[in-house]
Amino acid sequence: MNKEEMLFFITRSLSNKKCQNIVAIDVSAKTDVTEMYVLCSARNPSQAKAAYEEICAVLEPLGEYTYGVDGLRDGRWIVMDYGKIIVHIFHAGIRDLYRFEELWGDADGANITHFDG
């Protein structure tokens, strides 16, 4: 599956679980670790875990599995590594603290794509 197809399924899954402020940041020019970060905010750990489960339920039948997952037990910052895309499901307070958009985004925001209002 190519990056664009995977991005579609991930962002749709996050939207289906009512996650907020879904963005993708193209970090391919800034790191060799991955090509893209997908970020979203969840209202609580239960919503974050449900978003994780939804992504797995959609991608695994298509043959896409995570290389690793971290933060699932607490559900305050779940990280899912798909190689070319790393998904960050944040509790809103944690996302505000780490400010990934400022850290990884270009000054003009050209490498950030928003997926919801």
C-alpha cells in the first residue's frame, strides 16, 4: 500500500472515532526515521484506545501491521509505527505540551495538511 492510501485509511479511521484536529506533517526532508507524522487529539484515554483499535481493524485486513505501538496502557499518547507513517494519538493536554506542529512543521506550514475543520 502506498503512503497516500495508508494516510486515507488512517485519517478516516481517526475521524470515524471522532478524534479532533487531525493533521499530517510531511517530515521526509527533516528525518530519515519516517516520511510522515499523523497527529490527532482524543478527549480521553478510552477514545484514544478506540481510535487505535479502529486503525488496526481497517489496516490489518489490508496487510498493514504496526512495527510497534507504545502508550496503549495509559492511552494519553499512543504511538503507532507503520514505517512510512507514524501515528500519534494524543490526549489534548499532552499534545499542547509537545507542540509537534511547531517542532516539525515548516515556518509557513506548507508541510502540514489538515483533515478536519
